[in-house]
Amino acid sequence: MKKILLTICLCVFIMIISLDRCNGQEGYRQHQAYGESEQPRDTDTLIPEMSEAVELWLFVENYRFVTGKMIHLTLQMVWKLGVSVNKELFKEVDLSPFKIEKVTVGERQIFNNDSDFCVITYILSLPDDAEEGIYTVPVFSIPYNDEANKTSGQVQTSPMALKKVPIMVETELDRDIVDIGDRLKYKLIIWHEKYVHILKENMEGLNLNPFKLMNFGINEEVEGKLGKTTVEYELSIYDVPGQSENFEIPSLPVLYSINREGDAKYKEGEKTAATQKISTSAIPVLINSLLKRIDVPLEGLKGPLMYSQKDKCLRSHLPIILGFIIIIALGANEIRKLVYRLSGVIKERMARSPLAHAERLEKLITDYNSDAEGDDLRQSVVKIDCSSRAFLGSLVEVPGEVVRSVTTAKLIDIVRGKKLSGEIVDCAGNILKSFDSVIFGDIDKDEIKKAMDGVQEILKEAKKRGYY
């Protein structure tokens, strides 16, 4: 019964909370209003209505440019349904004194459900020796045919003024939403003519409040006919002044002077260049509001963190010592396995060496009993014959299975082909034939003794010649 009552109470509590949340959301929707600044819901009404059959809208990426920098000009054309325009004519227009480097005509798109839309992009340039000043992109006209109204006409662009300057500044920011304590990388890229001198000594001491300068770097290089000065700031913020969460990297002044003939002023008998200024735009930065000020250690005020001797031992010395012990243990185990494998290989090679076969053959000759009869004598001869064959095979590095599987004549041919001493080869042929006659025929002890003496002569001759 208690469990049932507890379950009912929990259900009622959850329902009450759900209703409160629903009421809160409805109240927010009821009081939400834009007033006079309220934006219309129909996005199509935001697009201005066309007053002409064809309209051209001209835009430029940057009204300022320097030597060697391309100018990106964007032309947007909107025309009503039933109007035809030869878009290829845009590639043939004359924009002197600007030179057209490239023209890109975009695909036709639907605009406002009753018009067509197209983007034409121009990449323009001026000669490098063009003087500084204002240049105008000339007006040009494009013909069109209105098939719906059976009319024709021309549409023309508006003139646009561009200015060639000796210096231009670009800014880069890696991100604009940060937490307290994060590092921001802010970069100034200054393009300037080679005769423009940047006052770099003033760049590090600029006021960047509320941000704190953590690192600073400056680099100069030359790209083509332009100088490029890159100033890199590493910024951070540890405290939020006031209640606002919206800050900005302030506008920074870039001081420069023009050091070419005719641009210097005289002052007190000395020739000095006039200092000029160009400013960057301020960049807004949002501080993450989910991060409490008390949750973040103020690294700039707290200073370095000190550790006790116990922490140092547990966090640095002990892991290093354990690591060395593990490495030594694993290394000793691997070395032991390697030594064991090498010892096995060495033993195997020693067992296959001519010296090992010679020692075994000498022992069999020593243990040979000439007074034995019948099968015992024949068995002793068989052992000496096999050992003799193995010894001959080891001298010429022929595997034991080959030596045991070939005939006496074949074995002698193999030994002779390995450029072994002729005396040893001839003696070995006679010995093996004598052993074959005893093993497969009648036992002749004189023949056996003669063969035994021949085996000893082979051993002496092989040792004399350094075969083992």
C-alpha cells in the first residue's frame, strides 16, 4: 500500500512540473513580440521587387588593393521571366584600365519565384607600375530582349571606384567564442609595397584590454613585388570585468612610413619620413556564459602550482622506476629466450660438423671387435659404414638424408664433384665398396681390416689438409 501511495505521489508531482513548464512556454510565446522592429515571416517579401526587366548589381570584395593583388568583382544579374540575355557578352566587355584575368559565369537560378538569377565573377588586375590613387571600373551595357512585351533594350552597370594603396591589413582570428582561460590566436597580415616601412617596435605594446597578451611574434618576408609582415598575438582572458559577456578585440593601429624619394620631410636639418597610420577593424568575441568565474583558476594571479615531495615521488619517480623494472624484466626474459635459441642452433651445427662425425667414427673403430662373428660383426660394419658416409657428406656439406639415400657410386660422384682431395675420394670409394661386399655378401675379416685401415687413413689425411 505504501509503494502504491508513493508511486501516485511521484506521478502527481511530475504532472504538476510538466504543467508549470507548459504554462511558462505558452506565456513566453504570448509576450514575445518584436514591435516595430519585428521581421516579417514571409522571407520572399525581404527581396526587393524589380522595377526593370533586367537589373545588374555590382559588388567588390575590397575597395582597396595593392600591387600584385587580384580584385574580385561580383556582378549579380536578375531578369524577369520571358526576358532573354546573352550571358556570353559579359566575357567581352572592356574594363580598362583594369585587365580581366578571368571571367566565371554562374548557372541560372530561380529568384523570388518569378525571376531568374545569375552571378558573374570577374578577376581584375592593374599593371604593377600603376600609380597609387583612385581608379574607376567603367560602365558597360548588355542588350536584352523582352519576348513577353515584344520589346528590347539595354541594361548597364553603375560605376565603381577602387583605390590603389601602398599598404593593406588583413586580420585572422581562430575562433570568436571562448571560455575563460582559453588561448586565442589573432593574426595581422600586412601587405605593403617594398618602400613602406612598418614600425614593428610599436606592435607589441598595443592596448588589448580586456585581453591579456600571452605570446607575441612577428615575421617579415617578400612575396613577389610585395612585402608581407605577419604579426601573431596569442591572447587570453582570465577575468570578466562588469556583467557583460560580449567583448571585442579592439581596433589596432598599424604605424608606417613611406621611404622613397620625394616622400620625406625635413625637420631640424635631418631627413625624416612622415609617420602614417592605418587601423584594423574591431572583432567581437563572445565569452561562454555557461562558465562561472569562480570555476576557473586565475592563472595570471595564482602563479605556479607547488607539489609536495610525496606527490613528486608518486607522480614522477615511482612510475619511472616501475617502468625501468618492467623493461629490465621483459628484456632479461627475451635475452634468455634468444640465448636458448642460439645455443640450440650452435649445438645442432656442432653435431653436423666434420669434427663431430670424425670423433664418432674414431670411437666406432676403437670399439670394433675383430673377434665377433655373424650378425654382431656385420652390425658393427654397418655402423662404421654409415658413420663413414656421414663424415664424407659433412666434408662436402651434403645433408645426411641425401648421403643415406644414394648409392655408393652416386655418393663418390657427389664427393668428387665438390673438389675434395683425389686421394681421399679414391680411398673412400674402395672403402665403401669393401663395406658393401661385407654387408651384402660373405664376411671377410681381412677385407674388413683393410677397410678399417683405409678409414683411419682418410681421417688422418682430412685432418692434415685442414678439412676439420
